[in-house]
Amino acid sequence: MQVYPILEIAIHLTDADLNIIDGDGFRVVIHHPEEVLQSMDQWSIDQHTKTGLLDEVRQSTITLAEAEQMALAHLKKHNAEPYNMKEKRGTVMAGNSIKLDRNYLCCQMPALHEYFHYRQADVSAIALFVREWRPDIEASVQKKYQHLAMEDLRESIMEAKVYKDRLFNKDAVVSKSGSTDVLGSILFLAEDMTRALQRFDFDAPEYLNDPAIQNLKRDLKNLHDRQVGLANDVTQG
């Protein structure tokens, strides 16, 4: 991260619903001398030669420090505030496999790195769960993997929208307060009930006066109370 160069930076700002709010966004290509470019690994040289990015880097006159200030200016221009830990508000960095990008910023653009929340919204992390649990949704995500900053960024936004619409749909919230994961509670309840039922053989005479029966009764009472509480919290209709 300290040796390989940052070739370009792209930024798109969105609201919480992933609507782009900064028009065409921001992109800048950073100049590096030829010896720096040739020090990159061969995959990077081949890939970025194919896309034409290395030629753009050679023609650029913008330094790394200038690019960092330009990126910060774009954030401020569109009212993207630095993240405030105390108020829990501000700008969060998002994208695919974004920890790699974050490491580069930490090493080479510390002011930009510090602008964001120390956590990041990694779309790739959601994609891993989707691959295991909802392959039908994974199949609906079409990406070109061009390895160009702006193109990849826009694909990340589109991918995140798919997950938002199909996994985090507001219509699926049935809690009155909006604070209860009803589906998760039901699933845990089912698991608890299964464990309780498997714990004892109700027909075995030796259990009739066994203290474990009292534990079972207590478990069932707790499950009953949770069912009642869950039922009271669910909005009908």
C-alpha cells in the first residue's frame, strides 16, 4: 500500500436510498513517472494498459497531494460532512472490497481517509452472504468488472440497490416500533422450541418426577411469553 501508486480516484455521493446526489460524480487521474508504473505487478500493468488508464496517468499533470485536495473539495461542495463519532453522523465510505481501497488511502491520502467513518459499507460482504443464502439474487446482479474506478463505482451502487430492494425492503418491516427483527425472532423461537422438545421423552415414566421436567416447563413458559410479546409487537395487515 505504501509502494504501489494510486492511479485514479472516483467518487459518487448518494443519499441513504442510494440515489446519486452529485451529478456525474468526481474522477481524477494521478501522474506518476514511468519507473513507478513499471514497478507495479504485471497484472496491473497489463490490465491498466488494456483499459488505457496508464496512458491517462502518463498524460496527467495532477500530483497525489493535489488529487487528495480535489477529492476533499468535491465532498465539501456537496455537503458531505466529515464523520462525527459523537453525533454518529457524517460520511461513510462504501463500495466493493473497499478495505483494499481504504488501506491505500490510509497510507497515501491520510486526510481523505480520516474524513470517513472508521468503518466502511462493503457491498462485497453482503454479496458473500447472498451467494450462500440467495443465489437467485446473485444471479440477478450483472457486472462487467472493468477495473476502472468510475465504472466499478457505479456498478457497486447498482449492486447495492439490488440488495436493498430485495433484502432490505421497508415493506418487510412489521414491528410497530421498527426495532424488532420479527423474522429473526421467529426463527430463534423455532430453534428454542425444537431444543426444548428434543430434550425430554415425555412418555418415559422415569421423567414424571424428574426435576428436568420443571426446567422444561420453565422453558416452555419462557417461549410462551416470547410468543405473546412477539404477537403484541407485530402490526397486522
